Amino acid sequence: MAFADSSSESSMDILLSSLYALRIEVGFIVAFAFLWLSGRLLASQKQGQLKGQLKGQKKVVVSRRPSVQASSERAAQNISASSISPGKLRDISWLLPQINNLCRSQVQRAFEVYRAAVKAGLRTEEIPHDECRQLFATLITSAIRVGQMEDAIRFVRELCRAGPGVDQALLSSATKLSTSKQHFGDCLAIYDIVMESTKPEIQDKSVWSCFLFCAVEMKAFSRCKFFFDQLCACGSPSSKDFGNMVRFASNTANWRLALQLIQQMQKSNIEIDSVIYNTVLATCVSADQLDKARQLLEDMVSAGGVADVITYNTLAKGYAKSGRMDKCFELVKFMRSRDIMPSQVTYGILLDGFINDNEVNKAVEIYNIMKEEGCQMNTVLYTTLIKGFARAGQVDEAHKIYQQMRSERQMQPDVITFSILIKADCDAGRLESSLELLASMKQLGLKPDEVVFNNLLGGCIKDGKVELAKDLYQQMLTSHVRPSVATFSILIRLYAQCKLWDEALDLLRHELKSQRVQSEPRLYCQLAQCCLRDRQGRRAAEVYSLLIGTATPTAAMNSTLLGMCAKLNMLDTGAEIMELAAGANSRVDARDAATMLESALKKRKPQVVQSIKDAMLKLHLPVHA
């Protein structure tokens, strides 16, 4: 018994000592178990709440019954035209609601169902008028809404051909919808179709307003007056209607109508905005009715605050174009008196007008006024002033303006500026200066055009700088600038002046074709004349042969060449040209041939005389000697 007690005590001690040794592990297990049980408890609570919410939602959903309209819409949207029985398709009581529902969101499917109904035997003329109009009104307006104007026009034709026709309400809806969608031409087409059949009486002036607007937009100007008259019969036109008629008058250069419209607006106490006034004034200026335009300006000033800088610039441009710079200058003064400051455009008109009248000094005065008033110069104004000095031969002054232009940081010359300066330098024999301008042009990232290169090539002619011209021509090709007939004409002049006949002939033989430039007969005639002036008869005949290979020489060309041959006593060459002309079925004037024959007889050249007679016979010309 004592042994048993001691044994149990020792076992308990061992257990306690073991638990003490594992106290950390046991604590971790107890904490983990507590956390696990807490998580499970929270999860079960949330799951219960979610189930409760779902049950509530299900009850709500079950409690709702779909409306008849929603059900029919879903049913219509699921309709396939091929799956519908022909009997249903022919039944308008079934078809009409289906089309109405489909057109709300599935226009294409609505059209397919309608086409299937027609194919199944639906007869438009047998449908009651009200239902027929309702069906087509839905189809037409839906087609316009989605921009399928061909379908809309086809539906209109079907309604007019086999149905009761388009009434005023449908025409009004289609017109306004088409106009708002900017289908102007189709809107007019619908009008024409309807008027050819049912001819509904249109009492709504807004419909006529739409037709007028469409006619102006489509430039169908022959219809504008009729639409405007119909509009006026339904009520007073609005400011926009008068604006459309002013556009019509402007586009047809009808300044009388434009002024009449202004008078109508004034009598009707309709406010006239600056756009309408300026359009009418521009119409008068374009028709060279400057006095009428000036009177209109006075009316605008009297109206108060309507005339703006655009108004004055329009009239000033008209004065400048007609050479009435005194009136132009006076107008700018009047403009200032109305507290309207001239703009860059105003000064540009003055500069250009004085320069075109070769009044450079007055242009300089305008330039000085601009500087005094602190008016910002721009590239166009500087270039205009440079053009004036260049035209007057004052190249140094032109360069001074150019330097002033370059001194401003935000100002950069353009291709036109350089083109004018380069031409001025070349005309003045300042080729080196023009080449410097070319270099500056490239440094600014500007690409020289054909005009620039042609001017430089022309500058090479005076001093016969053939190598420089060849280099410039290569630069032209490298820059992907296509040479023109003018380019080749300049090169021919240069080569002829330097007596480089082979190079000149090579231009006509090969280079024209290589650069895909249309060979014009005048180039051949030009080189042939150069050859004759240098008494290069054989080469002149060779050039004439090349001409025949590209075109038939005209009687005027033959007259020019034969006249030079007679004048320079190159009768052998003249006779050869006549023979070549006869072989090419070209026409030679009888007087030119008679002059050649008479000259050969005077010079007592029997062989030449005989050649000329033979050529005249081939040319069907009378031989009197």
C-alpha cells in the first residue's frame, strides 16, 4: 500500500515536471485553439446574415411581375425574321407593335422583319391608312435617326407609291430630323418625292425654314426664293432665315437682293447682327459696288456698335483692289474716329495697295506709323514691304527690311520672303547674295521650291555660270523638287548663250522624259530659234525633227521659223524645215512659203528653189513661180 502511494506520487511529479517543461508549447496550442473557435463563430454569423438578405431579395423579386410592355419588348428583341410564320408577318396587328418595339433599340432587325413581311405577302395598300402611316413613320424616322438615309428615302417612296402617302406631320418630323442630322440633300430629296405624290399643305414655317437652310447648304440656289416665299406666307421669317437668304444672295453675287433683305429686316424690326451686315457689305464689295457698300457702312454706324474691324477691312480691301487708295486711307482715318483700331490685316491692305500702285514711299509711311503705334509686325507684313522695295528696284532697302525682320526673335521669313529677295538679287546681278540667302533659307529649315531654284538658274544666265547652274539643278533634284517646263526653258537659254548645243539637245532628248515633264512644243521652238540666231541650221533642223516626234508643229511655229530663215538668208534650212513639215502633215501658211520661194529665186539658188517647190506641192500650196 505504501509502495502504491509512493508510485502514484512519483507519476504525478513526472507529469507536472513534463507540463512545466512544455509550458510554452501548451500555451501556444491553447491560444491557437481560442482564435480558431472565434473565427468559426464569426463566419457562421455572417453566413446567416447573408442568407437572410438573399431570402429577402428573392421575396422582393418574386413579388414583382414583369410588365406587359417589358415582356413584349424582350420578346420582340428575340425575334428572328426567318423564324416568324408568314401569317404573323402579314398580320398588321401583330407586325406594328413588333416594329415599334424593335425600332427603339434594334433598328436593323426591325428593317429585316419588315422586309420579311413584304416577302411574305404584306400588301401596303391593304393596310388601314392610320396603321400604315404609323408603321412607315416609325421606319422612316428610325432610319433617319441612325443615318440610313437610303432606307429612309426608300420607305418614303413605298408609302407614297402603295400607301396613303406622307402627311404633313410625318413630313415635318422627317424634315426636322434630317436637318438636325445634317442630311441636307436627302431632306430635299424627301421633299421632292412627297410633293410629286401627295402634296401635303405645309403650314409650319419651321419646316420651310429647314428646306431653305438645306437648299443653301447644298448650294441649290434655284430653290431658295421659292422656299423663302413659302416661309413668308406662313409667318414672319426669323433672323436665321434672313441670314440664310443673305448667304444665298452672297453666293450668287446678287448685291441688290442682299440690300433688299437688309431693308426688310429693318422694316420688320428684326435685329441685324454684324455677320449679316458684313456678308452683305462683302457682297457689294465683290460686285464692285463700293458706293453702295460705303452707304451700308454709314447705316451700320448709325445702328450703333455693329460695324467692327472686319467691316472696315472688307471695304478697305475693295478700295485697294480698285486702285482707290485715297478712299482707302480716308476710310482708315474714319475707322480711328469711331475708336476702332486698325489691325494687322488693315495695315496689310494699306501696304499691299500702295505697293501695287508703286507708291513705296507711302508704304514706308504706313510702316513707320505701325512702329510708332506699337503694332506687332508679322511675316506677311514684312514680306509685303520687301516686295514693294524689290519691285521698285531698291534691293538694298529690301535687304534692310529683311535684316530688321531677322533681328526680331519671334519673326521668321518664309519661302515667299526668300523667293522675292532671291529674285531681286538675281535680277540685279547679285548672284552671290542670292546664294547666301539660299544657305540661310536651308539653315532655317525651309525647303526651297521650284520658283526659288528657277530664279537662281535665271541668275546664272547673265554671267554664263554653267557649272553653277548644273550644281543648282542637281540640288533641285536632290531636294525632290520637280523641275517644270519653265526650268528647262531657263536651261535652254543658258546652254544656247554658252553655245552648248549638245547639252541643250540632251535636255529635250532625255532629261524631259527622265523627270516626267510634259514636253511642250514651245521648248523645241525656243531651241530651234536659238540655233537659227547662231546660224546653226543643221542643229535647227535636228531640233525640228525632235519636235515632230512629240507633236505636230503649228502653223504659227512654222511661220516663226521660216520667217527667221528668210530674214537670215538661211534658205537651205528653211527648205529642209518645209520638207519636214510636209512629211509630218503640218500646216504652212501660203504667204510664208511664197516668201521663202521668192527669196530663193532672188538669190538664184535653183536647188533650193526646187526643194521649196516640191515641199509646197506636198503641202498642197499653190506654186506661182
